[in-house]
Amino acid sequence: MTPKTAHIPGTRPAPAGPGRFTTALIVDDHPLFCDALSMTLKSVAGIARIDTAESLDQALAMVAENGPPDIIVLDLNLPDVSGLDGLARLRAVAGATPIVVVSSMSESRMVCSVIHAGAAGFVPKHSQRPVFRAAFEAIAAGEIFLPEGVVLTKTQEQPVNDRDEAVERLAHLTRQQARILQLICEGRLNKQIAYELSIAETTVKTHVTAIMRKLGVQTRTQAVLIAQMASFSNVLREVE
């Protein structure tokens, strides 16, 4: 059975057409896996240049210095970060570059959370070469790649129970909404936010309404609690 691809409105499209990826960055702290994955990607996706980073900080520094590659391959568990936090921080600096998560944590709930947080696809670490080939062809064609048996579910308006859920919801904010939420976390009122950002107070109110809708909350206090749960200030610094 072939793994699924899906088009999700609002997601960042990958470069059009198979074989368009010529550079890649693998972010994983296991050297042997990096070597094996590098050989696999060169073989099945024709990627000529592959760099590796063993931590999120190293990956962020490489992207800042050299610019983003054509595609990024990310493990969720790194020495300096785990879960969706690393994806959110890398997503903030990667621009339109697709990020494919390759992880051993491949249960359906995690896969769906990864996709909703902005990844272009998810490949279980134990996958064989044909799966990686299918994944990179799908992502190059602008599709979202899902492992076999995973059905992508919509995010639900329900209480946030852990940090990964908080990061997933925050990933849906625009840059302007993220800046406004940060100012809300600092205790600023709408009038103060409008002055700080040189926009109309009515515009601030519109953004605040959108922020609460995307986070699935009813009050500003609840929005602040989600931001605190996700260490939102750390993610925001990568955007600025």
C-alpha cells in the first residue's frame, strides 16, 4: 500500500516538479543515521549537496549564515530541543523551504501535530528507500506526505494539555499576530499595541480576535497561558 499525499490549503508549497531539490540540510544527532540518510537522499532524490547539523542551534546558525537549503530534514529529538518546539523555531527562519520530519515517534497523533505545525511531510525513521523516494517526489510536487495508515485530522477547539499542542496552535499565527501576542504577554493594552506597531486600534482588535480563534481560546489570559506553555518568546526571537 502506497503512503498518502494530501494537499492542505494554506500550507507552503514545495518547489514544483520532482528532482528540483539540489541542496538539503539534515538535522539529527546520530552520525551513522545522517550518513545513511545522506546516501539515501542522493540516490532516490538526486540531491547533490547535503549538509548536517547535530543540534537545533547549529542548524539555525547554518541557515542564518548560508541561507536555507532547498529542503530540510528534521529529527524531533535533538540534544537541545525535543518535540514540536524545534520544528516551530526552524520553520520561523526557513522561509518557503519545506521541512520533512524523519522520526521514530510515528504515531498518528504526532504525525498530525507535525503537519499542522508546518511540516511538509513525515517519514518514519525505519522507512525503506521507496518510501523516502515517494516522500520527496510528493513534497517536490507541492503535496503533503503522510505515512501509510495515517489520516490527517483537523485541529480541534479544545483545551491545550501539553507544550506540543501549544506550539502547534501558535504555528498558525502570522508574523504580525505573533508580534501582537508577544505584546499581550508583556501586558500591553490594545491602544499601546497600536502605538507600538503604528497601526489602528481597530486593526489590533481584529488581530486579537483572529489570534484567539486560531489558539482556540476565549480570553487574552488563556492566550497568554498557551504562549507561556510553549516558551513562545524563544520561538518569536527566531522570527525577528
